[in-house]
Amino acid sequence: MAISDISENALKVLEKRYQGKDEDGNVVESVEQMFRRVSDTIARVDANFDNTADTGKVSDEFFELMTSLRFMPNSPTLMNAGRTLGQLSACFVLPVGDSMEEIFDSVKNAALIHKSGGGTGFSFSRLRQSGASVKSTGGVASGPVSFMKVFNAATEAVKQGGTRRGANMGILRVDHPDILEFIDCKANNSDITNFNISIGITEKFMQAVEEQTDYDLIDPKSGTAVGHLSAVKVFELIVDHAWKNGEPGIIFLDRLNRDNVVPSQGEIESTNPCGEQPLLPYESCNLGSVNLTKMLRRTLTGYEFDFRLLEQTVNEAVHFLDNVIEANNYPLDIIAETTRATRKIGLGVMGWADALLMLEIPYNSEEAIRLADKVMGFINNTGHAASARLAEKRGSFPLFSVSTLREGPAMRNATVTTIAPTGTISMIAGCSSGVEPVFAYAFVRNIMDGTEMVEVNPILMHKLETLGLDKDRALLKRIAREGTIAHIEEIPQEVRDVFVCAHDIRPVDHIRMQAAFQNHTDNAVSKTVNFPKEATRGDVREAYLLAYEEGCKGVTIYRDGSREEQVLNIGEVNHGNKTTAPETPAAPLHVEPRPRPEITRGFTEKVRIGCGNLYITTNYDENGICEVFTSTGKAGGCPSQSEATARLVSVALRSGISIEEVYDQLKGIRCPSTIRQQGMSCTSCPDAIAKVIMKVSKAIEEEQKNGITASLAQEREMLKSKPLPKPGTVNIPSNSAEIHVCPECGGPVEHEGGCVICRNCGFSKCG
């Protein structure tokens, strides 16, 4: 394996999240050993079906499949194959029954799944509505939203081995009596943070929207109508909330069940956290993605798809994913039984946007739509043929005889294709995520010394090199500032037309691309329709309606900057003849810390503490203190504690919290190692930090009196003309576009594939 083919950032992600570590957290597994661990484990399954199988040869095939970056399995497979945990699935759906026992059984099962590295989807539609009578206790039900908060709290308490955190999908049918409360339950961005939510839309509801009529609300216990609502008003309420902060999304339930290949086994109620994998209760699915940039071959005039290589890759990937079902150590016996009854796999793609760039085809063009139809059609047909060949050797999935597929050739897998977000595995593969357009042509890279750099998309950098523009520092800085090249006149128009980013593309073109892939996908397509900040509610409404018309199975939107706005509520419900307007308390305004400035001044002070020396660096600009760093001397100390305090102080001060308030909170905190020694000027690391920042604050006041800090703005402009640190990187300007903060590394995050990912450290909200 050529490790050099994997980017430096991908190697960091692998080390942090995938490679084996000892009890002290030290990496004990090389990247090559990690991939060999996975290939050996998955290949050994062949011996279950053929005792003469050359599993060593199969392992080599799987090893090359991954290390060539042609294919990557979902993260749990990379993390857990060949280890004690052995849980390899990304997607699970659990039922939530209408009794206290069933509800808390589901909470317990979800915790076990999260602990093993999986994400869970739930439908809360079986739960009786708020206020309904509970005969067993003589009380009244609290409703789906209240119990969803219980699931959310349980998820918060479970950490997934330090590599993945629990992610959930919560779905409620649009005809549930509590639908308005559900639509509104994430109006405050700090509520129910471990869930994506979607409305389960029915064909009846969409027909009522088109006809502008009321529709019935159905009591989940009795199945009878208990009220009605204006379909248009509910639809507009969904649109309004999605416009405000991207929640809820919508799932077309009837379409999911139209493609349910084993309807005799039950109804599909929910999907996995990002919406691409509809599953029956207790089903799981194993996902993997083909890297389409590796499916291109160079010609005399450019690039073209190598369909022979694509066929080989799909065949090997289907073999790999079917083996995963056997190698998997499922968290519950019922999940093992249900999964093996249908043997669903989900083969998808990543690198689609990058492939289009290499082909010089604009993402928002008819040519791109036609090519998507051709490529995904080929993958779907090839994948189904590969599954049929496996069925000849290994037998069809157990429920094949009662499935809707029984008229055709025997199939090993009930479903074969799924388009997943691929946030972290696309970072490993060095390509764009899923079928998303490029989010931005530069992204923040956090450097160890605390500075922030912006890395330019390598395909764009190569194009700029051919144009002789790659050394134009001012141009590179502008790309870093704007994230797009759409308005940069120095770049030829024909190049700008090809290198479009997510916010350059009309929502209608996002939807049409999603629909093109959906037409050839067994399950669903995970995709985020990105809107600019100035998009209207009408734009969101148009996207939702178009997704319905184009045959999508669901849609998720995100309007740039919408998570930072205060959210209000509108709408009314008609229960019989009684009309009430839901009341929503005003949500607190989210405060985004101001970006770190390019140029700062600072002091470093050595403070004696009980463990030795603590070095405290305090940096500031014309707006005051903006960051604090700490380091400990050779004698040791508590570096993680002091660093955590310094980070929180930095965020607090850049968020507008006063120096006095921070000082009051930290001063006087006592540490046994410090207070038991004489001659100390502080009582702990936090106390030392408090005293230093107050001292610096007073020094800044003196400088301001003398007009010294005002010169920082001039220095910033002067230093903009200095050489770049390395080709393809630029300093972040202080007036850069809105930055959403990663909870793990502090870098910006991207809204892609119905999820949130950080390309700096590999964090993914949805795992």
C-alpha cells in the first residue's frame, strides 16, 4: 500500500478515530495493519460457504479495494472489524411501542447500539397523543415529544468508545394528533440536540395540500379521526421551521413502503439518522461507497468513466458487504435475526462532485443529470447482478419467497443500493462527500500553534496552476474569504461555470440531482439542499414540492446561517370545532464567537503553581482579549485541565462575556497541590489564569489611552501582502464568511448529506 496516496489530514483522522490503541490511548496499529485487520476479518466469511475458499486471496482483494481508495465501508466496519466489539453496522431502526415497558426497552436497546457505534432511527407515531387517557394508571399520556426528550437524554449520556457519538432520527406521521408540537420541538436550537427530525408525509396529505383541503388527525390507539387540520397551513408551518433552522425534514412514507420488498413483515416507519436507509423495526444495514474519482481514466483530451473498472469495483463491494452481514456481531439477537432475514446492503457513491470537476462538467447542468442517471443506473444494475450471482452460490435471503422480488432471479440481498453522506470516509478517500456538490472551495485547517489556515480544493488548485494563477496570493485569499470563485473575474468564465459550489447552485438543481440518483437507488438518497442566507420561505416550499414531484423519498434543507437566528412559531390546530394557536416561548439568541483575528499582540507570563510552572499566553487585538493559551513546565501539572480552562475563557471573551465576569468565576478556585505550598501567588491554575487576564486587561486599557491598539488594523492590512505559508493555503481574513464551530476541534462544519461534518478533524454529528 502506498501510504503517500492518503492525505495528511486523512492520516490524522485514521489515527484519531480508526486505528487500534492500547489502554493508555497510544496508537498500536499502522494504517496498513488497520486495513489488513478489516480485510482479513471480512474475507474469512468465505470459508462459511466454501471450505476450499482461498480466504488469503480474498483478503488481498478486499485490502486492495480499500487501500486503492476505490471503496470504503461504513465507519463501524473500519473501526470494529477484527476487534472484540465486532459491531459493523451503521444503521438501525428500533420500534417504540405505546407502553412504558416498550418505550424504555427501546431506550435501553438504543443505548446498547450507540455504545457499539451505530445510529438509530425511531418512529414515535405509535405513541398516543398528549392528554389521551392511560387506563392502566388512570392518568393521561404525555405524548411523543416528551418521550423523545427521554431518548435524547439517554443518548447524551452514552459515549461511543470515544470515536462515535449517538445519532438519532425521530419521525412522526403528519396525521398524528401531536404533529404541531413535533414540528415545533426543535425551534430552539439547544433542544433535542441528538436528533434529526422528519415529518412522515403521506400521499393523502400531499393531495390535501394540492387541493387546499383539511386532512384528518388519527388517534394511533383507535385508528379513528380525532380532529383535522388545514393541510396547507401544516405544510407552510413545516416550510417555515425548515427555513428558520433546517428542521424538520420530510420523509415520504408511502414511497418508502411502496419499495418495501417484504411488506408481509411489517411497515417501514423510520429511517436511519441521515434518512437514506429505510428499515423495518429491528433491521440494520451495512453501507459502503464507491469513490467515483477513482473510476475515471485519463484520455488524450481529458477524463472519462472507466465502466469496466466500475463493474469490477461494484462486484467486489457487493461481495464485501454481504460478508459483513455474516461477520457482524449484532448488539441484540433480534437485530441479528431480522437483519439476516432480508440481508439488506447499501452500496453508494462518493466523489461525485469531484468527478464532475475532473470531467469539466458543471454540477448544475443537464449533462451532469444525464451522467448521474447513466452512472447510477450502471451501478444499480451491476450490483443487482452481483447479488444474484451470490444467491446462486450461497442461497437467496430467507424471506425472498415472500418478497416482491420473487418473480425475478433469486437475490442474495433484499436491497443493494443506498446513497449515504460519507462524511468521514470521503475524507479518508480524499474526495467530495456522497453526491453533494463541493461545499466550498476552501476550508479551515487548524494548525497546532493555534493559527487557522485555509486549504484550497486540490482540483481547483491544479486548474489555477494551468492558468498561471496559483501564485496569485490576493486571488487565493479571496477564494478563502468567499469559498466560491463565482465572482472572481480574474478566472475565466468557462472555469467558473464548472467550479460551482453548493451555494452557487439553485435549489431546483440540487433536487434534480438527488432525483437522478434516486431513480436508480433501492433505498434512498441522503442529501442536503443548501440555500443561501437570503433564500425565502417560498424557495424552501418550491424545493419541497419539487422533491415530491421528482420522486424523491425525502428531503433535507439548510439555509446558510439559519441556526444563529431566533425562531418564532406560527400555525393553528382545529380539534373538532375548537381552534387553538400553539404557544411557543421565544428561543434564546445563539451567540457565535467572533473569529480569531489574523494579527494579535500578547503577553506570556510564568506563574508558579503547586505542580511547577504554568506559562500563560494572553493575546488581544483592538477589540480586547481574544485568546488564552497555557503550557506546563517540565515538572508536569494538569495540562488538560488548564488547556480546557483557557479554551473556555477564549470562547467566552470572543462571545462578549466581560473580563470581570470571567475573573469572578475563576478567581479563588483552590487546588490542593498549590494551597499546601507556601509562597504561592495563586491558589490554582484557573486562579492564575484569572489574575493574568485581569492584569493584561488593565495593560490594554493603558495602551488604548495611548492609541497603540488602533494600529493593529493597519498592521493587518500591511501583512496581507506577505508570502503565503505554503502553496494552496491562506490566512483566514477577519471578515471571513460565517463559521460554524466543530464541537471537537473548533473548526467550521459543513451541512451535507442531511448531516453535519468537520473536514478538519473528521467529526460527524451523525457518526
